[in-house]
Amino acid sequence: MRTFDDMLNEQLKDINFKKEYEDIQPEMDVIRAIVDARTAKNLTQKELSKITGINQADISKLENGTRNPTVSLLKRLAEGMGMELRIQFIPKNNII
């Protein structure tokens, strides 16, 4: 049985696919960071909504990639989870 990683590695051999995949990585990193932080705090979307005052539907849209967050919204989420928001610019030659 092929794993997701096997299939992804096969697809990444296609130059067009690889470019598109790399282009969406910043958005996917934001989504992953939100979900990972929320689940690490054992919070549901509803609980995070109560804490932050951000509508649960908006949190859901952020987590499934149908809404782009502002820095202000990310700061509110971080604060609600007792965290600090950090954004970095990393030279391309240092990206793995």
C-alpha cells in the first residue's frame, strides 16, 4: 500500500506540481500552526471562539484554508491560547 508521502514524492517530481505545492506552503504552515496550537491546548474551536471573541465559523474557515487571516487576527488567536505570535522571513537558501 502506498502512503501519502510516497504519492507526494512522486507528484513532486512534476515541476508544475512542485511549484504549486511550494507556493501554498506559507498558507499551509499558518493552518498547521493554528490547529497544532489549539489542539496542544486541548481547546475545541468553540472554546477558542469563546476565549478570543472570534466567531467559531471564522476559526473553522481559517483552519480549513477558506479564509486568510490578518496579523491582528493571528495575534488574537495567539493571545487567547496564551501564546505569542512570531513571523519570520527566512532566506531561501536556508529552507529545507
